[in-house]
Amino acid sequence: MRTVQPHTLARSVLLPLVCTLAVSACGGQSDGPITIGAGGSKSDTSSGADIVTTSDATSTTSDTTSGVDAGAAHGDTSAGAGDTSMGGQADSGGEADITVDAGSFGGVTKPTKPLEITGLWKVGNNSTVHLTGEVFGKVRVVHYDNTKNLAYTTAPVGVSGPGGLSRKGVYSVYQWAEPVNGDTWLCQVDTGLSTEVQALQTTKTADPTALKTGCNLGLWTKLSTHELVGRWESSFGGNETVEPLVFGLADVVDWDNVGNALYTQNPKGTGQNSERFNKIVWTEPTAAGVWYCTVVVGAVSLADAKKATYTIDAKDPDNSGCNNFSWTHLIPFKLIGSYQTSDGELRHISTFWWGDKRVAGFDNDKKTAWLENRDDAADMPGKFSRLVWSTVGKTTWVCATDTGLSDLDAAQNAATTADSSDPANSGCKGKPWTKMDAL
């Protein structure tokens, strides 16, 4: 199977939370720094959150922080069931939450809808961070509230003290502003908390109408993404992965979610178009996905790419309208949505994540997905698995046919069969399949 996903993991390596909001020992100010780059290549102390990220891509997208429009976001409708993987806003009203096993956080009522700001976001000029209902980078999300725009996280501080004693996990509380056209803002309103109860009971908040001073008297952190971000099936075969800072082999340097335009710069050593600029346009996302067309190639400058003229026709994008060829159709993962499982769990699936496992790839026609465990997973860290599914109505049956695999190739080459004729009782390596009911 052909998988089109260059530079995807190398461009968004996420490091653990290493310092808390008002601790001067971190080397930052009391507003809580974001440190970018494992080697300290860039340190942005202008924000109120201390998510640590790293990436070597560059971007010139505007980082304006004046004013917040409280209206609806330019939402992602390409994947159904409340997916906000491309920066859109999930509707948090009209559906009751359910109480399920909340693990160590102790019997809280967990939301049935995904985290409103689920997605892969650009932070600063050259970093990205994954946010989901389970993870903020490598910080664990233990609860969130889409109505109050709050997420509660925990992370181990590490090993310190005499004899290498492990310190307890630190709990933090984050607040976000309503997403607008692919932009949102994040503030760490409280941190250094020793228990989940303290996190849930905190009364500290931030002011989203004052982005320069409303986060612990400092700046909020701006997060941005564009509508093409996601892991998709391509009409040209295989999976295609688009990140906020990377499109194919080129760096993303700017975008316009209202005008549906993306600008990229080619890397060095790519012939006559080396380091030149391109423009990509896309159709409005729908449940069927999105179509894109490269309309400008090899412009000398970004300004030239933006002012170049071209002719396109999106009436029949599967067959024509893009430089006398078809447009590229990006098709979303069919299982994106929220589910309650037969083992009592609430599971959110997005374009990049299946709960707290990464979606490494998928094949909608073969009803197969390949997942990657997080490096800090308690069971088989960093290993890959192969899942198959069968959907009838709002119920999806899932079987993990192969686990503990070394890499994506091994997962894609795995061929253990499963029998879906009686999934409630058997067929998955001698056991019942896992039942997932769509919420």
C-alpha cells in the first residue's frame, strides 16, 4: 500500500511538560514560557502556557493577537460526528454527557463530544502540538469541559531527590478561547496542583477578551491551523498527511481559511523551483472530504504567489478543472467520531488519534486501521497494531488482529483474519469483537 506522509513525525516531536506556571527556576517569567526546540533554538516567553514542542519547519503566518470573535468557527465538516481535527468548533450543546469509567480521576462525568479544540495546531512560528481529549502534547488530559472551555491535565515531573525518589504528578488547568477561522488561544490558568480534586476545584480563570494581558496578566498563546490538516485517503492512492507546517515536501508559509488558499515554499535542491513558492486552493470541506488543486508553482516570492492569476473549475473536481486534470480528493477516516464501548469506555476518534493511540494510517474500503502506541504507553510503548472493523447502523465492531508490531510497514503487511459473522460472541482471535456505539 502506498502511504504519502513525508516528514510527518520528524516535524512535530512533542516533549514533556518541564516547568510550571510561576516557577522562576524554569528560566522564564511568571507567565509560563513555551520552549521551542530541543536544543533551545527558540524560546517564546510571550504566552501563558508551558506546553513544550519542537519542529524545524518555518512559517510566516500572521500571529496577530488583537481581539477575539466569539462567533462560530470556520468548522470542519469533513469527518462527521463532531470532528474538529482541522481547527473547527464542535457543538457542545444539545446532547447530555454520560458517566463512564473515568479512571484515576474518580467518577467525573465525561463529555460525549470531542474536545472542542481537537487538532494539530501551529504554536509560534515553527512548532506544532496535538490537542485531544486525551493528550495535550505529551501531557495527559484527565478531564475537559467544552462549555467552560477548560481542560485538566497531569504529567509526571520526573525523578528527583535523595535516592532518586519519583515526585508526584503535577496537575494543571488550561482555558481556551472560542475557535475562529482556524485560530484559537490557550492559557494555563493554574498549575503546580498536587491532586485532581484541586484541579477540578480551581477558581482561577483567564479573560479571552484581553489577549495581551488576560492570561495571568500576560499574553495568551495563539494556536492556528488550516482546513487541509489531517490524515486522509488520497484519490491517487494511499494515505496523505497534511500538517500545519508541512505539505508534501514543502514548508507551509501562509494560509487563508476564509479564502481557502495555502502557500508553500519548496526546499533547497529541488531543481529550477528550489526555494520557490506555490499556491494551493481547496473546496469547502464536506462529509465527503475536500478537493485541492495546486494553481501556482515556482513563484519567485510569496507576494508573487499571492497575486498570480489562474483559472480553475470545481464543478466536477473528480474529473477536471485543475490545470486540465482532476483535483486531488482527500477522503476522511470513516470512523471519526465519539463512541461508547462494550468495555465501558468513552472513545473519541479523530483524524490523527484513536483515543490515546496515534492513527498511523487507514484504508476505508478494506475497513482497516493501523495505530501507533505512544512512547510513554504502559503497554507496548511505541509499538504498532492492526485493527479491522465492521459497521452496522450506529454500531461498529472492532477487532485488533495484530499487536506489538515494530513499525507501520509491519502493521500494513499483517494479514491475520477475523470473522465478523457473530462479533458479539466470537471471531476476533477466539474472542468477541469490541462493540462501539456511536454517540
